[in-house]
Amino acid sequence: MPGFELFGSAERKEVNDVLDNGVLMRYGFDGMRNGHWKAKELETELQSAFQSKHVQLLSSGTAAVTAALAAAGIGAGDEVIMPSFTFVASFESILMLGAIPIMVDIDDTLTLDPKTVEKAITSKTKAIMVVQMCGSMGDMDALQRICDEHKLILIEDACQAIGGTYKGKPLGSIGDLGCFSFDFVKTITCGEGGAVITDNKDYYIKADNYSDHGHDHFGNDRGAEAHAFMGYNFRISELHAAVGLAQVRRLPDFLAIQKKNFTILREALSEIPDITFRTVPEGGVESYAFLNFFLPDLEIARKASKNLKEAGVDGCFHYYDNNWHYIRKWDHLKNLKSLYPISEEIKSGIKYLQTKTFEQSDHFIGRNISCLIKLSWTEEEVKSRAEAMVQAISLALKLVR
């Protein structure tokens, strides 16, 4: 998955442009930068890549999700429905704004189950946040219908699905706001970085201002800029944007490599009768960043995961036993462990996690193994990897049975 595997002359050229120019901040210093605006250039490239009218670069994917929620007016006491399977940044961003994360079960897409979403809606629900985990998507038509019926905001966290599409539209561009991460292990990387995309100009302006202390960015005198509202510092630097600028221009090549490697592995694993693959909604095309499959039960999945590690097959994750991506091990959230006092509103809103169970999510995550797709593999290495995976998984199936 990581674009850093193929760093080369294009990335070096863009970074050297910034170092030679000497202006590392994305705003201001107009007279010094000699026309170099890497962040602005990257935003323009991303508008095209994501078929979106507006793009705001930020310092991380977490910052992007936080800014998107803030731009949509989500705050104290509001409920945001989100999946039980994601990265912890999803609920961290919600909590940062004083809102309440409402976890619901996933289905065999490994994303939000529309049926569980509908059941979770209350008078406090403000938004639904679908997380396009591991390179693919949820049932976007169903989720959009729910949002339309209940007048809710649809936010796409597409941080792990750069390059995926649904009915011809890039993931991230379907909801009211879309969020991306360009950290070190994403398909394209800035080292650290993120973006909010939207066709709504009002949301864009708010995200733009919010990410830079509330600056309105009018005129060329930064000290004279007005502040319509309070914000934070979620700025990306020109150095980070420079790396991303070179990488986004290579995105079609990266996606083609991912698809080729993904296809070789999937075809090999398809020969194992007990394996089923994640469901991709009709009209959806994965980014091919991960290959996700299900085994018959938790015991077999655990054994297969162990066998893969012992066989030297890296990058295959069994999220059921992972501390960071599945609710089962999120005790710091369930018990609200914090460096600072938590508001009574959040304490009350999170109480449900003390008793709520996620049997449906356990059913899918417990049996799932998710294997990242690298860009640097040779075809010979992919075929060798496929053979090792088939042997490790077949052995697990024999031993458990």
C-alpha cells in the first residue's frame, strides 16, 4: 500500500524546490517564495483526482476528520454514528468536538451496516460517518438514503481507500464531506498530511479557516486577516505538500500495481474452498490496497494468522486481536481514560459502551484476515507470497479440523 516504497526523483525534485526557495509555511511570505505554492498545487491536483470542487489540505487524516465535523457544525452533545471497525482517530475526532460517537455493527463489507445505522438514529443524531476501511466501501446508496430521510450529514472517512470508486465516483466525493490521510503508510503519502474534500463551498471555507486558527485568508497581509470564528492549527507544511504533490501525480501507476498484485493473491486464495471474500457493493471498485477474506471461524482465523507470521508473510492483520482498529480492545474509550476531566455530557453519552455488545461485528472481524498490498513486490515475489499464504492457511484449516 505505501507510496513511500517507490520514492524517487519526482519527490526529491519537489522537496528540493521548497528547500531552495526557503519558505516552508503554506501561507504568507509571498515575496520570498518566488511563486512556489506546493500546498495550493496539491489541492488543485486533488480536486481533479477526487472530482471535487473544493479541497483543503491539513496536517493529518485525524485533523481532516476533525475539521470536517467542525465545518458541518457538529459539537457538544451531538451524536455521530460510526462503525465498530475503524482506527481510533474516528472517535477521537468526534470526542475532541464534544460530540458522542455512537458505535454500530458492520456487515460483510467491513463497513457500516445500514440496518444497524437506522436503528441507532435518535433525536440527537447529527451525522453518519462511514469509514471506507481497507480499500473498499459500504452500501453508499443505502447510507445516502438514510441521511436524506433523516436530514443527516454524510461524512466519508476514506483515509484507507484512496483510489476506490463507487458507481464511477471516487470514494470521499459521495458524501457531504470526504476525508483522506496521507500519512507514511497510505497509498500516496506526504509523510504526514490529510485533506477534506467537498462540493459545498460553505463547508470548504469553514474547514479552511478552522484549520488555521480561524484566519479568513483574505488579502496578502496575514496579520490583518479577520477571524470569523475560533480555530486550531491543523496546517500542512510546504515540505509535506511537496512530497504529496509528486505522489498524487503517480497515483494511477500505484493503483495499477496494487490491482495487479491483489489479483495474483486473490486468484491463488480462491482455490481454497473455505475462504470467502469481503463483499464489495454493486458498482464499487476497490482501491486494491488490502486483500480481505473470511475463514470459517475465529479459531481457524487465529491459527491462520499465526501460521502466516511463522511463514514470514508480513502485513496480514487479524483485527479481532488488534488494539487499535476494533472496538473489542478500546478500553481507554469505554472507560474514558483521559489526561483531563471529561464533560458530563460525554460521560453520559458513552455509558452505553459499558454493556453494549457487537456480536455481528465479532462474527465478521473474528473470521477476517486483511493483507496489505505492497507496491515494491516483483511478480515473482507476489507469486511466492501467494504460495506461502495458501500453504499457511490450508495448514490452519487441517489442524483445527
